[in-house]
Amino acid sequence: MGMKITELLNPRAIVADMQSRDKNCALTELTDALVACEPSLNRADVIEVLQEREKLGSTGIGDGVAIPHGKLGGIPELMLAFGRSRSGVDFESMDGQSAHLFFLLIAPEESVGVHLKTLARISKLLKDSAVRRKLLDATDQNAIYQVILGAED
């Protein structure tokens, strides 16, 4: 089965009310949430790898979902942050809709399998409209974590 999302996501790396309105601000806000939990991370490096990945094409996958991701040398394991924006962020998504639900994923440079598996797992989770609705309705950081926990069982 591999690692569950909830095993990789520190509940404190969940931003329940993102303030950002554009893509670069959103990437920074999510990075800051991750760095707060993983102080060993270099904030500038994380933002740079995420922005480089976005240049290849938006990670906004539609349905109000974006999964910004990148690879970084020298980190021990894959790390996740989650964000929710009630107002929505223009993420240049394929369907032209604003993004409201974000998973940020940073993987060690050498990890291919686990990186792709985790991306697939996240995208499968968020393809479920009932899960998306619950995430949008959840009251706070803890409630959001509980939704993800429940959806994975």
C-alpha cells in the first residue's frame, strides 16, 4: 500500500484559511506552513523548486484542486503540507477554475516510486467530490486532518 497521506502530513502543516490570491503567494504560504514543521528545510530552495515545476505547466489539476510539488536534495523523506482557500486562488488550472484545495509535496531527489505513488494517492483522494466537499466544509485544521484520515480508511 505504501505510506498513507496522513503518515506524511503533519497536522500542523495544514493551513485552514489561506490568505493568498495568486499562485506565487500560495506557494509561499504553503511552504511556510511546511517549514514551520520542518525547520531543517531551506524555505528559498523549496519555493524555487515549486516555481520551477509550475513553469512546466500548472499543477492545478481541475475541480478546484492543485498539487504543487518538487524534488529537493538532502531531505530525508517526502513531506506534505495542505491548504484550503475559501476565496480561491488563480492557479492557472487547466479548467480555468480557481483552486481551493492544495496539497504541497516535496520529495527527496532520489525518490521516484514513493513520489509518484503519493501524487497518485492524493489525486485519487481529491477526485472524490464528497471528500472535496468535506474538506471545504471542515471547520478548522484538526477537522481537515480528520477528513483526510477518514477518507483514507
